[in-house]
Amino acid sequence: MEGVIVTGFVFGTLFGIFYLFITARHKERLSLIDKGADASIFYSSKKRTAPIWKILILNISLLLMGVGVGIFLAGVLHYNYNVDAEVAYPGTIFTLAGIGLFLGFNLSKKLE
């Protein structure tokens, strides 16, 4: 029962954020059009060199590699160096996942 409530809350939150983003953007554009602004301001003049799917795949792959290496290193810490499992696994997984995302961010800046 709690899982259903949490899942509903998560999806409701995501829908709310998406809805607010779309409606705020729509209202802002309508007010600019009412004031006589040119429609070309809604489009970026800077052209992307890398497609969004390449950046997404790069970041997801580095995140998953960081999680995998984190699980492996946590196992090494737990079995060879007697570090508590409750400390080793979350600590190394989150640390290496963050490093993977940071590397993905830096590499995606170089793609553009």
C-alpha cells in the first residue's frame, strides 16, 4: 500500500513540474507576442553541434559505469578490508556515480 502512495506521489510531482514549466513558458510567450515582440526570439541562434541523444547516452553510460565500479569497489572494501557493508556500498556507489556524472558533464561540454 505504501508503494502505491509513494509511486503516485512521485508521478504527481513529475507531472506538476512538467505542467508548470509548459504553462509558464506558454504564458510568457503570449505576453511577449501581445507586446509586439518578434517570434524569432523564441528560437536559439546558436546551433548545437552534438545531438541531444548523444549527450544523453554519454551521461547515462558514465553513470552506469560509475555505479558498476562502485559496487565492485564496495565488495572489495567489504570482503578484503572488513568495512561495514552499510557504509561501503552506498558510499562508493554514490561517490563514483557522482564522479561519472561530473565526467559526463565535462565531456558533453566538449562535444558542443
